[in-house]
Amino acid sequence: MLFSARGCHVWLLCNNSCINVYSVVSLVLSVRVSPQFSHCLRSCPVVAACEEEHAENEAGFGNVEGLNFIKPFYSIVDCFLDAVRRNPRKTFLHFEGRAYSYEEVDKQSNQVARALQATAGLKEGDTVALFLGNEPCYVWLWLGLAKIGCPAALLNFNIRSKSLLHCFSCCGAKVLITSAELKDAVEEVLPTLQAQDISVYLLSETCNIQGINPLSDKISQASDQPLSRDLRANVNIKTTALYIYTSGTTGLPKAAVITHERLWAASFLQSVSGVTSEDVFYINLPLYHSAGFLIGMTGAIERGITIILRRKFSASQFWDDCRKHNVTVMQYIGETMRYLCNTPRKDNEKNHSVRIAIGNGVRTDVWTEFLNRFGDIKVRELYAATEGNIGFINYTSKVGVVGRANFLHKKILPYTLIKFDIEKEEPVRNAQGLCVEAARGETGLLVGKITKISPFSGYAGNQQQTEKKRLRDVLKKGDLYFNTGDLLLIDRDSFVYFQDRVGDTFRWKGENVATSEVADILTMVHCILEANVYGVKVEGHEGRIGMAAVTLKERETFDCSDTFKQVANYLPAYARPRFIRVQPCLEMTGTFKMKKVRLVEEGFNPADIKDPLYFLDPEKKAYVPLTEEIYAAIASREIKL
């Protein structure tokens, strides 16, 4: 167990479990602490978030004698301003050959705030949507909005038309700010925005489109003098800071409500991973995503470090960037780490300064190969969801795990794994109507108890989806848990393993099939580059049968024989994909998550699908082209599956 204090920020690291500042304070309210630690807490206004909780707590936590609570609320913006005062000339942001100091970014954000106040009439509480790619102005636009108490909705710059309007409307934004590169996408939906009396601003000196107003000239002409804290006087720990959208792998994106409480919790992940103020952090994930924005950008503010920002991820230029800028901390998601491992080998692969990698979703085989190729990098694999109330982080770097369960974590942030019926897609319940906890070593659905300390803020403008994530009567009547939708496993040594998404697991022949496991096996075939595995309905059969959409490596053709041998050797019969669909590319979200909904809906009928289709023929011990004759034989049950 490690207590650490920096300014007014407090963190607890315990056996790989990541516990936020409010949980830490909850703990220290019940124990004797040193005068130095008590002094740190006295300067920490977020302590107040836990005071009421533990006044009512049945465990009877006591108070630290003499602990005082102060106002105003200390936000991430205040943390940034402290960094400006400490190191005004230190580089905060480096982008495409240009360095921006903490002081420069501060002044730019002051100009943004003043320009938007004057031009758009913004006031505290007004929501502004940012529809931008990765660029420096993203940072000072958000800081400027935060300085006047305005939440920002971070729109995915890949969405268009219906999805764009949906994302914009559900957050209740009054203003949309976009860049020249995305002007056409905004112009497409402009009539609808105008009908809703939405103000649209373009980051440009001029604009010849009626209804879109240039903003850059207004910003450059505005004063860069500091703004009064009174402009955000009503901001507190429970106030909405951001709207970050789910990736949309299963439908239209949902706007997760990110409070300042949640913002702080995510910002401490760098600290708990061992990042110091001397580090240089490389962000190549999109800033509209929680990984890039919360863990990357606001985490860097909490540490007071330098960010190297890139427009988008590039596997071929990744290590050159790291060497050029002396990067010490990198960020990843599973797919990006795999892309790095797929690059041609070079003699200087271990010639870099990267010491920590923070991210999630990396496969065990990729993790191992990454370390073998690129050296002794501490991989801090974590488990969390943008809107969730429970998370883990692997502080030991044990390959394949996302954390370690412990009593303290579970006591402060109650969670459990419950048995889940894959076929019915619902938790298993006993005769009393309560959920059944999974045993150690058994896969279960992770659920986190919703409390004042571990809240679930829901989705903006979507009460139906918010309610779907709430699970009632879990361990006792009347309790309320957040349904993560993720299947995890805790082994006998308390290590936590991510298994699969609920929607990514299907049932066939009475057995559960984990799509990630099948995809891992398929990508070991010499010709296959990527695999997206899912289950499809077959008339007259229970459950879903396995199917995979794959892409092929350059200059490779689909090897029907080797693919059959691979799945036959490494997968049980029920888990082997009976259908293979070869595509030129797989449909991905902006954060490299594979989309499945359309593939599932399209099924495996060769009359409807132009892509090459293959059928696993056990008699021929190979995959064979799926013809309309074979399809008809399957439909008539002449061919048994």
C-alpha cells in the first residue's frame, strides 16, 4: 500500500488496483495519519465529496480531528494554472515542429474564453461541441471553455450525417466549433443545425458559407489576460466537465457524462503508473477519446509534463518520433501495439527512451512480442470504461492481466463477478431473484456497486440506455450496480483477466465461444492479417454459429487448407468459424475497435454478399468457396452443422 501526496491530490495504490482520490480520502477518514498528510488533506477540497458519504456509512468511519474543508473547488484547470505559475516556460505541448509553453497555452485559452464570451455569448453551464482532429487548438479550446465553466462535448471526427446530428443533439450543445478539414461534414447538416438555432464556428480567419462564422480572427484579437474564477464559481465535483462518446461498435454512440470527479480520477492514472514531472508523454490516440483526452492530456496536466501530440497514429513513424522527442511514456490500445509489432524489424528497435506504456486491450502474444522486440518497457495494462465506476490497473506488468483483486479495493469500491447466461444475454439468478456470484477461476460479468463514491452518471439525453446499464437486486433486494457488459475472470492468486465483451461472446452447441480467443487463433495463420469474429443465426438452429471477417496480408491469398488446420488444431469443434468472409478492410471505429453489427445482420448468404465467402468442410479438411448450392443445402439442413 502506498500513500502519496502532491499539492492537493491524493492517491492510493494497492495491489495493482486503481482507487480514486475520493476513495483514498474515505479510507484516511478512518485512520490515524501524519501531520504532513493531514495538512495535505486540509488543502484538498475534494475531501468534502466523501464527508457526507461516511457520515452515513454503516462501517462507522471516524473523522480526522481538525480536518477542514475549503472552497472553491480545485479543478483540473486550477491544476493547470498552478503548473503555469511553477514552470511558465516549460514546454507543455509539441506538435509538428512547434513547441508551446505552459504560459503560451494559458494565454491562448484566455483568448478563446474571451472570444467565445463576446461572440457566442457563452456563460457558465453552456455546452460547446468540439468537432476537431488532433491539433494544439483542441487543448486551448477546452481549457478556455473550462475557465468559464462550460462543458465540452468531444465529437468523433469520423462521424457524419445522422450520427453527427445524433451526437450533437444528445449533449444539448448551443455551439459547434469545427476545423477547415471538417467543414464539408458540418455543411451537410447545417440546415438542421440552423433550424435548431445552433451557432456554428469555423477555426479560420474567413468563411464564405452562410451560417458558419469564422472564429480564428476573434480569438487572435481577444485579450490574453487571466480570467476571474467567478466565471466558474458554481463548478463543483459533481458538475459535468465533458461528454465523451462511446465508440459506437453496437449502434449509435452514447454520450457518457464525465463529471469533474470522474475527470480527476482518470487524470491520476499517469501518477499511479509511475509517471513523474520529468517524463515526456506521447499522445497519438484521438483526443475525442477518453484514452487520449483523460489519461493522456489531463493526466499530463496533473503531472505537469510535456506532451508530444500527433494528428494520428503511425506505426512506421512511431519510434522515430519517440527518439526525436525523447519520449519516455507512450500510450496504446491493443490494435496499435499490434501494428507496431507488424512493422519490419530494424537494428535500432531498442534504441529509445520509452520506459512506460499505458493502455488497454493488448493480446498476450502481442504483449510478449512487443517486449521481446522493443525492450524492457513497463506495460501498465488497465481495465476501465469511459462511463464506468470500477477499474483495475496492472502495476506488476505481469503479462496478460489487467490488475489484481484485493480486499481494500472491494471494500471501498464494491464490485463482484456474477454468472452470466450467454444465450439469454442476461445474468443468472437464483430462486430468490438475486444474481449468483462467480467462483474464483470462473468467468463472470463484472458489476460495480453504484454509490456516492463510485457513481454512474449515465448517458446524456438517453435515459433508456442509462437504465439498461443499471442492474438491480444483485446481491440483495434493492441494491444497484453498474453493468459493465464485460466478462472477466479472477484466478486463485487474485489476478484479474479480461475475457470478452458480453456482445462479443456467443453460444453454439451449448458452449460459450469467446470471439477474441478465436480471432487470436485465426491471426496466427500466415495469410491472415486481421480477424473479426462474430456469431450469426442459422434458421432451425439454437444459438449462433461462428463466422469471421478477415483481411489478408499483402500479396497473400486465402489459404483454405492452412486455415482449416489452424482452427482444427487449436479450437474445439464448436468454436471453429464455419464461415469466413474475406474483406479488403475491416470496418473500425476511430479507436480501432472492430464493428460487428452490420456483419451480423448481413449473415452468410452468398447471394447478398459480394465479398468472397468460404465454408468449413470437415470432410475435405479445408475451407471451400461458399456457393449458393452449399447455402441452400445448409438452409434445407441437408448439410449438418
